[in-house]
Amino acid sequence: MDGRSLTLLSFILIVTITQAFAQKKSYIVYLGHHPHGSDATIEDHERAKASHYDLLASYLGSEEQARDAIFYSYTNHINGFAASMEEKEAEELTKHPDVVSVFPNKIYKLHTTRSWSFMDMMNNMPSHRGSNKANLGHNVIIATLDTGVWPESKSFSDEGMGPIPSKWRGSCEDNTKNKVHCNRKLIGAKYFYKGILELSPNENVTDSARDDLGHGTHTLSTAAGSFVPGANFFGYANGTAHGGAPDAHVAAYKVCWAAGCSNADILAAFDAALHDNVDILSLSLGSGASFSGGTDFLNDPIALGSLHAVSRGATVVCSAGNGGPDDMSINNAAPWIVTVAASTIDRDYPSFLKLGNQHIIKASSQESESLPQNKLYPFINGSDAAAPGLVNVTEAKLCNTSSLDPEKVKGKIVVCMRDLEIARLLKGMTVKDAGGAGMVLVNNEYWGDLIIADPHVLPATMITYNDSFTLFSYMKDTKNPKGNISPKDTRIGAQQAPAMAEFSSRGPSYVTPQILKPDVTAPGVNILAAFTEVVSPTGFDEDKRRTPYAFLSGTSMSCPHVSGVAGLLKAAHPDWSAAAIKSAIMTTARTRDNKHMPMRDLATGNEATPFAYGNGHMRPTRAAEPGLVYDTIVEDYLKFLCTLGFNSTYLRGFTHDKHFDCPSKPMMLENLNYPSISVGALNTTIVVTRTLKNVGPPGTYYVRVDAPPRVEVVVKPKVLVFSKVGEEKKYSVTMTSRIKEESQEGYKFGRLMWTDGKHHVRSAIVVNVVSS
Ligand SMILES: *[C@@H]1O[C@H](CO)[C@@H](O)[C@H](O)[C@H]1NC(C)=O
Ligand SMILES: *[C@@H]1O[C@H](CO)[C@@H](O)[C@H](O)[C@H]1NC(C)=O
Ligand SMILES: *[C@@H]1O[C@H](CO)[C@@H](O)[C@H](O)[C@H]1NC(C)=O
Ligand SMILES: *[C@@H]1O[C@H](CO)[C@@H](O)[C@H](O)[C@H]1NC(C)=O
Ligand SMILES: *[C@@H]1O[C@H](CO)[C@@H](O)[C@H](O)[C@H]1NC(C)=O
Ligand SMILES: *[C@@H]1O[C@H](CO)[C@@H](O)[C@H](O)[C@H]1NC(C)=O
Ligand SMILES: *[C@@H]1O[C@H](CO)[C@@H](O)[C@H](O)[C@H]1NC(C)=O
Ligand SMILES: *[C@@H]1O[C@H](CO)[C@@H](O)[C@H](O)[C@H]1NC(C)=O
């Protein structure tokens, strides 16, 4: 992979340098590790910086030019710099023996969707109240690389918080009048924008980590927000909000701005967060493309930064991306990252449209106010209420801005048609501005039954295309058609959940199909969490509402759920490695829903597969006592990278073993001690090995196998006896293809479980069977 990507890079460079006027662009030059250890002195940092100037000067001509060109020197843990230079110079640099990789500074994107409806994930978490303090994330530091933080949110109140951990070396940096103030809960806030300014020179940046987009406040409070009673969104999902690890300390590293997140800023934030000694890093963002930075470990600051993190004992949790339901749409697929998919929860928000003839139509809404229920309101079609002088009456049918006649719609429920241009929420604003009492939004034929619970500014609801015939025939056949919209309601448990969200990115992983991705799924649809009070929850300037809590959807939202639980595990088991924490979360996940049926995929309506959910849906309480874990030491990842073509000289920096060498016989990628098993291509037979480590009481574990169709699976031995904590036992899995013809080829799914009767240690098995 290494060779291929470098060849591709050189190819691009050669093609472009033939242009007459070479243009400067920004690049990241990655040099691996620093010779100085983790306790670098000021002199060490200066020395590192000087070495970056020296290195670049030898290409640009003078040290002065190098100083001008470099906008970041990474001097803490990550060795490298970001600089503006010509493509030819970047190409030359890749040949320098100290340079590991050179890749362009580019924009990564947040993994949120602008889809709105109503559910509250928080109450789906186990109640941590009354359990012992260590289980709440005590003394753990969770950081997000995101859009910053709204520090005034109650979710970041430090009431009842313990002292700031002594290991903390970070700070609250802010150079604005309206400062971000830190406390014992929010212990750090830093901002990074030099990279985004290179790419988007007019970007509105401030010297502050204050969140003016809402995403960062949402993810940080989901991971570790304090208990906040009475949190709700205009009355929906009213309850006590809290993050996964409510007692953990949090730090916000702002790397995302309105234009996106620059990967040079992301790497700078990794370097700062590792210096500051965070335990968990949560990243709800990615390259967007599964074929570029998201998977090419050498050219991706998230893969590189997280390998540095894991080698220091920190856990990195990332969103899988919102590129679903396409295959191979996974972002952040490096095996040392926890990659999180998104699924629904069991809370829904029923809404009904009542007609004067007693007929009731099931609808969908997230209105911010409800109509009084003691009377009926006249219906009027938007097309019958065009504003005087409106040139194009179609605009009234669609309830475009200023298209309605206040005289005609006053006190009525206006029926508006959905279209592909005018935002649904704007239609509601039009009706409200014209004095309408409420709105019924009618779906168009294209979207059919897919109705969305939008946070409308007035009493409103949406009906399916099919149901519009019922409504319109009632309106036609009745002299004074009237109706009402049911008051807002929140219902728990009725909805079959979890189910895989359509948008959630799917496996297999593009670069390494030998590692199953995503790893797990967690709630990511209609998640209520803290929000900024700078912008409206709908993102529209016209919407003047401000809410301390708001609903968002995306793998951006599922990721911090897992980060919070990783924080709980770190607090409960400070000695566990990042791999052990990940294993505990993965092997205790479930694949059935609340109706005891196999989890469904909302994209197809069928049973979901491990390419959608990995090992399954996270179960926080079980993750605390997994019984056994698949542990991985950093050297295992290095051997994995050796097989991918990485140079051992460079890999040596990641380990204490200064004599580390790539094994003479390359390790088989399938043999990384991973909590799931994925075979890239099986034509005859493959033998995969795994090692289990006991982290629970002594026990005798028996294996149970649910073999993938047309694959014979033999596990040896079938019984593993553990007599003490920390004991390790190996087993092998022999998989043999039993397909008879080409038409039977393809990905097959199965499962394997070790159990002592009390603990259930589950792994997904994915085998790509090809004919030999
Ligand atoms: C690895 O890089 C070093 C110097 O950076 C070089 O001397 C060595 O030959 C490289 N090894 C391999 C196997 O490519
Ligand atoms: C820049 O951001 C500040 C603070 O959010 C805002 O007040 C200002 O209007 C913005 N300016 C532009 C040009 O968007
Ligand atoms: C939320 O619930 C609390 C406690 O039950 C109650 O006091 C409060 O009025 C509720 N708020 C809303 C907006 O429903
Ligand atoms: C009227 O508006 C609709 C919706 O924007 C548009 O499709 C149509 O072309 C317009 N008609 C005229 C005559 O401009
Ligand atoms: C809606 O109205 C705006 C002006 O207020 C106009 O620019 C736009 O084209 C209209 N959209 C449609 C679909 O007619
Ligand atoms: C459409 O509506 C009719 C009448 O309300 C109903 O009988 C029919 O099943 C609906 N079709 C679909 C696809 O929902
Ligand atoms: C209301 O308007 C829609 C869209 O133009 C149309 O299909 C429907 O027949 C109208 N209904 C009545 C009762 O006029
Ligand atoms: C079968 O798989 C092995 C190992 O992956 C590979 O080396 C070999 O070329 C494959 N044979 C065929 C016929 O595909």
C-alpha cells in the first residue's frame, strides 16, 4: 500500500509540475517520532523546530524562507511540520531519508447529518447513578477534536467534580473578550486554525475554542456531560441528560470551522492533546472519501496521530462516516482506532393529524409548540392562499418565503407541498410569518413514505404522499374542512430498535479488508445533547430560536457514546491498554434488537450484517466485565504495518524496543489479535490464530461457532481454562471453503463465542469466499 500510494503521489506531482507557474500549496511533512522522549524540555522543542527549519531550508534555499513557509512545527510527540511550498519541492522532500511521508493539507468533514426528528439517547444508557464513583469516569480526561465548546452549558458545570487530575498539562487558551473559562469539568480548551487559513483564507476564525456551530458542544457533552435534570428540546425527550462518563474531565480542541477541518490542524491538536495527557480522544470527523485519507494510513493525520496516541496508552474513538449504505464507505479504518457506526434507539415522537370527520392520519413532527386541543382549525391549501401580486402561484403551493396572503391564512392550518428546493423548515416559517395557526407538510411523490420529524417553529406535522389523497379528498368533499395536530409526545420502547441507520458507513475496509470495520455501533439517530447558543438548532438564520439542548444525527453522535464508555472502562481498569478497552466494548456487543430479532438495516429493511455494525451494538455495563480480552501490544500493530510495507527504521520510534525489526516472514494481516475475524479472500483453507487474556475470575471457557454459510470452521482447542488474571491462551480457527461454483462466491457472515456460562466473548466472522 505504501509503495502504491507513493507512486500515485509522485505521478500527481510529475503531472502538475509541468505547469508553467508553480503554485504554492500547503503540505504536511511527517517525520515519525522525536528523539526526545515524552518529557521534552524547552530546549528539546527548540531543537526540534530548528531541525525542521534546517530540513526545509535545504530545499527552499535559505532558513529565512523555511521559517516563512512553516506554519506548524509538531514538536511534542509527533515529529513533523506543515508548510507552504511548491509541489516540486514537496516531491523532492519525499525522497529525504528522514521523511516518512508528505501529504497535502486538506479539508476533513464533520460526520453529522442535517436530519431531524426526536429521540433521546441519553436515557438509553444504563443508569450510572448510585454505582461506585470509579465507574463514572473519575480521574479520566476525555478530549474531542471538533468545533469547540459552549462553556456556559450546564453539561460542563463542575458541581460535584473532583480535583483536576495531577497528570493534566493542558490549559484554557483564549484571546477574546468573551473568554472560554475552564473549571474542574472543562479543564482544557485550545484552538487551531493555521491550516484552515491556508485552504480558506477568508475563514472567520477567532482566537477562541468557543463553539459557534454546535457540533463540538454536542459531542463533548455526549461523551462526558454532567448530569443535567430537565434537559429537553421544546419539551421533547424531557429528562436528565448526561454523558457516557459524567464524572470524567473534558477538554475541547477546536479544529473545525465553518469551512471544515484542516488535517494540518488535526495533527497539531493530536500533538497538543498527547502532550496534555488526555486518556481518550474522540473524533467525529474524517476525510469523507473512503479511498483517500480515511484509509491510507501513511497520509492520514488521524491514522498517524492515533498510532502515536495508542503507543502512549490513550484510546482513540472515531466515527465511521456517513457514506452509507454504499459498500466500502468506511472512514478511519486503522486497526488501532475504535471505529463507530450509527443506529437508532427505541424512543419515538408520535404525531397525528386529526380530520374533522374523525379520521386520523399518522404523521411525523418535532414542532416547538402545540395547538390547543379543544377546537378544530380550518384547513387551507397553500395554492389557494397566494399573496396578492404573487407572479408564480406555484410558490404559494410550496409555501415559499412571502408567498402567502396573511388575510387568507390567519388562524388556519395551511397545507404546503414538499419540493426539492425550498427547505421544509422555511415553509413553516412562511406560514408562521403570514399568521397561520399551523402547517401540514405533504410529502412529494419522490420521497413517498419517508416523513421527517422536523423542529418546526409553529405547530406542524408531515404526512406521507399516499396519505395526502385522504387529506385532499376530505378537503374537496367537505364544505368547511377542519382539523388539528396532536400535541407533542415522547414514547419509549414501542419502536423496534436498535436498527442500522441508512447513512452509517459500511465495510469492508478498502485498504485492509483483513480487519473488519466498523467495530461497533452506538446510538446516532436523533440524539439530544448540549448545544451552542450562538446559532439556531436548525442552522437557519431566519430561525431565531436558541436551545441549550438539541437533536443531531450522524456517526458523529454515536462516536462520543463509545468515547464516554471507553472513559468509564479506563476509570474502572486504569491498567487496561487501548486494545483491551476496545476488545471489551466489542466482544460484549449485541446483534439482536429490543424485540429479540436480528438487528435490521433501515437501508434495506433486511437483517443487518457485520459490515454495518461490526461486532454489534455497544452494551456499556457488560463491557465493564468482559471476562476475556483480545489484547494487542504496539509491536503487533508495527508488524501489521511491516506487512503493509512500512520501513522498520521509522516504526522503531513507536516502541521502547530500539532494536525492533520487521519479522523476516511477514505477518498475515488476518492474524492481528483483533476482537473480530475477517478473511480478505479465502479460496481453499486459512488458519487464523488469536490470543485471549483473562481479565476476570478464573474460569473454563467453551467455544461455540456459528459458521458462515459454505465455510467449514474448526476451532482448536475447544476449551480454554484460565486459572488467574492476566493469563493468556491461544487458539486457532481453521476455515475451509466449501463452495462448489462461482455463483456461491462472496462475503459470508458467521460468529464465534467463548463462554464460561457467565461471560460471553463474541466475535463476528467475515469471510470473502473466492473460487480457487
Ligand atoms: C528504511 O529507511 C532507512 C533510512 O530512512 C534506510 O536506510 C533503509 O534502507 C530503509 N529500509 C528499508 C527496508 O527500506
Ligand atoms: C464572524 O464570527 C463572529 C462571531 O461568531 C460574528 O459575530 C461575525 O458576524 C462573523 N463575521 C462574518 C463575516 O461572518
Ligand atoms: C421536565 O420534567 C421535569 C421533571 O419531571 C418537570 O419539572 C419539567 O417541567 C419538565 N419540563 C418540560 C419542558 O416538560
Ligand atoms: C413557478 O415556480 C415553480 C417552482 O419554483 C417553477 O418550477 C416554475 O418554473 C415557475 N413558473 C414560472 C412560469 O416561472
Ligand atoms: C422562493 O423565493 C425566492 C425569493 O424569495 C426565490 O429566489 C426562489 O427562486 C423561490 N423558490 C422557488 C422554488 O420558487
Ligand atoms: C395508501 O393509502 C391507501 C388508503 O389510505 C391504503 O389502503 C394503502 O395501503 C396505502 N398504500 C401504501 C403503499 O401505503
Ligand atoms: C391542494 O393543492 C394540491 C397541490 O397543488 C393539489 O394536489 C390538491 O388537489 C389541492 N387540494 C384541494 C382540496 O384543493
Ligand atoms: C489462493 O489464495 C492464496 C492465498 O491468499 C493465493 O496465494 C493464491 O494465489 C490463491 N489462489 C487462487 C487460485 O486464487
